[in-house]
Amino acid sequence: MNRLSRLLPVAPLILALALGARFAAFSVEPFGPQRVNLDTGITTLPQGGILTDNENGLRLKGSYIEYKEGSFVRARGVELLSQRETFLAQTLDHDIPKQEARFTGLTFSNPDFKGLKAERALALFAEEIVVLKGRVQADSPRLQAETLVVNLKDREALALGSFTYQEGKATLRGQGPSARLYLRFQGGKVQASTKVPPSASPLAQYASRLP
């Protein structure tokens, strides 16, 4: 592997996705050529590559990667692994100054969610919030929703609009744009309620950040 100081701007992406992990030196393993456009400042790995931080156990793999120092990182065929989270996506577009990333075709897993899928998603790294829209569904807990806002820091989530939630033989359903389902994860269990506590109500405002 070649250590490239030029790739240091990628660090905010992996740091943020690792949800606060301290990022140290990392290495890059390109799958093919590396192209640097000196006029635009954009570096491209047309055949993709792997970025690895062995110290913190982070690994970003993409079938195509391009970035501009201090500006953006874009990738296709994305697989990002950390100690607690897995992000798989068709595309990733990370805005470094805004500390946010947009995904298409995302599948997300962590200790609370298994196989959480959505057509599109927005990660707000500073707030540790993920917004998912478009055929949202999860294998565990068993959930289908129009929109889901996940608070990774406080281990809670809010479904907005029509939803179906199943736990054992029990099923909760909501219809229409005003429907709400609140999920709270604690001690390996999930608590579900159609009554949203006041402390979680602000999560709804994040939905508008993703059209």
C-alpha cells in the first residue's frame, strides 16, 4: 500500500462516518491508476480502491472514488466498515465543509438496526443524525416506513408518515402524513410507541433536509 498525504482530505469523511472515532494515518490501495487533475485539484481512482485506518479499524472501499481537497468525496459501489457501523451504498456524495453526505441505495447496520434500507439517505455528521427516505425497511426491528430519522448518539429513531412495525405477534400501523412511530433502543431491546416524547419531537425537523 502507498501512503498518500494527498488523501488526507478524505479523513473527515471516514472520521464522521465512524461517529466520532479519532482518525489517524491511513493507507490507500488503488485497484488501478490514480489520476490527478492539476487544473481542478480533483484526484480520481477510476477503478476504485480501499482506504484503511488500521489503528481505528476503519475501511472504506469503492468501485470508483474521486475527491477534491477540502471540498468533496464521491464514490460508487461503497462499503464502509467501522467497529460499530456498516454502510453499503450505490453512491456516496460527501460535502466536506458541510459535514454531510448523501447516499443512494443505502443499506445500514449497527447494533440497533439490521438491514436498514432506503432509496436515499442523508447523514449529518455533526449532529450524528441519519435521514432515510423511499421504501424504508429494516430486517430488525421489523419496520417499514416512508421516512425515518435516526439519532445515533441517543439511540432513538422517529418514523414519519405511514408505517408498519412488527414485534412478535403485535403490529403497529400508522396511516397518513401525520402518523408517527418512536423507537428507543436500550439494553438490547427496542421500545416502540406511537406517542412521541417531547424530547424526540425535534427529530421531525430533520426530515425536510432530504427532499
